[in-house]
Amino acid sequence: MSAEPSIRTAPPGQPTGERSQPGPGWRALVAMALALLALNALLSFNNWWPTPAIRPDHRLAPEFVWLWVLVLGWTRAFGPLGHRLLAALAMLYLLLVLGRYADVTVPALFGRPVHLFWDGQQLPRLLWVLIVDRPWWVSLGAAAAVLASLAALYAMLHRLWRFAAWQVAPHALRSRAAVSLSALAFASVLANHAGASMTWSYVSRPLAPNYWYHAQLVFAALWPAQAEKTLPPSTVLDQALADPAQALGALQGRDVYLLMMESVGAVSYDDPRGAALAGTRSRFEQLMRERGMQVVSAFYRSPTFAGGSDLAHLSVLTGLDVHDHMRHDILLGTQRPTLNALFRAQGYETFGIYHSVRWPWPERSFYGYDHYYDGSSIDYRGPPLGHWLIPDQYAAAWFERAHPRTGAHKSRFVFFPSITCHFPFSPVPPYQSDWSRLLGAEPFDAEQTRVALATQPNWLDMAPDYFRMVDYTYRWMGDFVAMDRASPSRRAIYVLIGDHQPTANITGANASWDVPVHVVSADPALLTRLRARGFHDGMQPPRQSLGRLNDLTPALLSAFASAPAP
């Protein structure tokens, strides 16, 4: 505020002389009301869906009301706040405002609540991805702008609270109307905390319960031994490891590829804007029939939405319901088995292909891959396409060249999380029908490269690019599977799994968490077992979930196991 009307309030530590002070004029009253409304608005705003912007909300902010009542109580008992308390109050309010922004913005953009503690650990990685390919002065300027914005916000909050604490609070304590209004606001907030639905129309959703939840996550991270008790004592993999030969007997040594389809969710079936994908999936089926293979499909419910792909990955690899980051981190600190351990016990060689990862990832030790490849391991000579640089199609072609399928190779289990169909879903890489050309210095035509590099994300309407990305994903995966030249008895089994739905600006509010799963094989007996578990022929299964994504693991193992004795 540009001016602070004087109410002749004494500075902190001096007598106020309340009874002899005349009341403020109407301009001062307006300034007081605006100051309190501004402080309330800074903790009651909501998201302007589906953008990162915010819009004001007329409702009471519970945290503001709590702090305002505390300021009134302190002023009544000890006089106006001192400078240090005022600075601490402004800093606390700054953290609350930032927390409120994350709380209302992350669900709008990613379709899931913010996890302050765990998401904060990913922030350095995200920042590194954003700055690594930009000039240093751009990154420095952006950092300076962010710091300047935070400093300006703190200065504004400090000024508002100084005015509220030193001038508004003393006057409010002398006014029965102001005390009554403050008491009514406090009672409404208490009723809201108690769950009274009648208060929802004029009290905003509180932020404090989220902070309490995140405090519990911190406790779980610091004392994992206690937290591990939240996991089941054993899983289907523990049973399978008791007899690996029986658990994987139906495979007869055939390779298994688990291909995670980044952001390919049920919206690619449900949304009319993706109607063209029906033709893409039909082409996929036709390719499989031409190669003597069949497809069965189903829907499962992902443990995550719009992000947190690791939760989906570990749900499938362990058979455990990893539905939040707390369970994820608890799991990483254990010795629980994964599908990698089961396949290795049966003599398989295991591979993890993470071409999106360009930073140290010590957590991979839990997964137990025999061979792990990240972005720095893959010799990509083409143009950097999007935030993730290396297209999925290239990574698949590179892996097959590095580990050709010959008669001498060991049976392999391959876990391949795709990344290209990731937020912000642009630019869509050119599709290269000549897979051998992908591995050269010029994987795409010059014009295709120029168009792709010139394409910028459409932050206000990502849907068209998203559906083109899904088309690209099914196209390269279909051709990749069709390239399997082994005899029908030796062809690999391919499991294509959507890891989660895309961001909420694609799906809309209150969207399903379902994802498609496709299993491709030339073994009719194996597919028959999956049909018995609820899978349907083709790529268009009924829109009914067969369970959580970790329920897919026992379904697959039931298909991979030796037939029971008569």
C-alpha cells in the first residue's frame, strides 16, 4: 500500500493511550478493510484452470483468520508486535502463500495433489533439465527474476502485516463490531475444520491439513523401519521365487519386453478428440496378424495421475500397490523382490532402458538390472527433440543394435519406460519408417527436422499435440514389435502398459485413473490364460477396470507359469 493512514498508535513498547484516541476517519477505515482483504485474498485464491494462473476467491482463508486472531490476542496481552515477530510473521505468510499456490496449481496441471517433501526433491532435476540447453545468461536472468519476485512479495506482505498489526489490530480491539466480526470468522473456521458443510460456501479449503500430511511423509523418510510396517509382509513375487522354473515355465525361455507407454491413459479412448486413434490401433492389430501374433487388452487403474511414473513402474515390477511417494520411498529402502529378480533366477538377462534420465540415479540399485542404460549411455546423433532430447523410437532402435537378437543370446527381460509422450507433448518427433537410418547422423529428413524444431508447446491447448503423441507411440511400438523376426515358437512376449493419464488440462476434472494394457504374443495358450483373467481380444477392450495396476503382476505371472499338473 502506498500510504498508511495514521491512527496515532504508539510504536511497539510504548503506552497506546487507547481511551483518549479518537476513532479513525472513513479513509483510514477503508484502508484497514483493504489491507485485511488483501491478506485474506493471498491465501484464498484458486487456480484458473487449466493454466498456471490464479483467480481470486471471496471466501475466508482459514490460515489468515488464525493468524489474525493470534495478532489480536498478542496485541491485547502484550501490545503491538515487535520488529522481529513482524518479520517472522511476514516470512511465515510468504511460505503459506507459496504453499497455497502449489496446492491449487499442481492438481490443475498434473491431476494429483502436491507432495511438498518428495516433489521438492525432484525440483533440482527439473530445473537442471530446463536450463541445461540454454545460455547461462538466460538461466541467470530467470533465477534473478524469481528471487526479485519473492523479495517483492515478502516486502508487500511485511508492509501489509505491519499496517494490520500496528494500526488495524489496536483499533479493532476498541471496536465491538470489529471484535464481533473477528469472533464470527474464527467460529466459522472452527466449524469448517469440524466438517460443517454449511461453511464451505464462505470458508476456503484450509492448507494446514496438507502440511500435516507432508510432516507425516517426512517422519516416514526419517524412520523407514517403522514405516515399512505399512507394506504387506509378502507378495506374489515371493511365492514365484520359491520355484522360478514353474513360475516362468510357460515362456520356455522366450524374451519378455515390458514397454511403459508414457501418459497413455483412458482419455485416448474416451475423448472424441482422439477418435483418429481407433484407426491407429486397428493398424497395430493388423500388423500383429500379419506377423502371426495376437493382441489382448484390458484396462487397469494406475496408482498415479499425470506424473509420478515411478509409482506405476514399481507397482508392476513388485506387485505392490505403490499409490503414493511415501510408499515408494519406503519400498526403495527394503529388499523386496522385483520381476528382475524372478527372471534372473530363471537365467534371464535383465535390461533397464531409461533414455530420459540424464542425472545420477542411485535408486536404480533397488530395481536390480543387469544392464542399465540412461541418456548418456545412448549414442544419439540426431536433433534434440523437446525436453527429453532422445525420441523413443531411436532408443528402441539403439538397444536392438547394441543387443541383437541372435540364436546365441541369453533370454532377456527388458523394461523400457517411454518418455516422448510426456508433458508438454510437443514437439511430436518425425516417425522414421527406415529404422536403420535412425542410427545415422541424419535420422530424419531436413524438412521434418526443421518443422519439429520450430514447433513450440501450445500451453493453452495441449490436446492436439497429445493425441498426435499417442499416435506416434502406438506407431513406433507396433512397428518395433512387428520387427521380431524369430520363429513363432521363439517370438518375444510384449506387454504395453500405460503408466498414467495425461495432465488434467487434457482429461478435464474428475477424470478416471484407468490406463490401457496390451499383451502381444504368438502363443495362443498364454493369451487364453489372460482372457480367463478378463482380457479381451484386440485393442478396444470394454471400459471396465480389472483392478489396480499392481494386480496386473499376478495376472501376467499366471500366464507365464507352467500349466498345473492334471
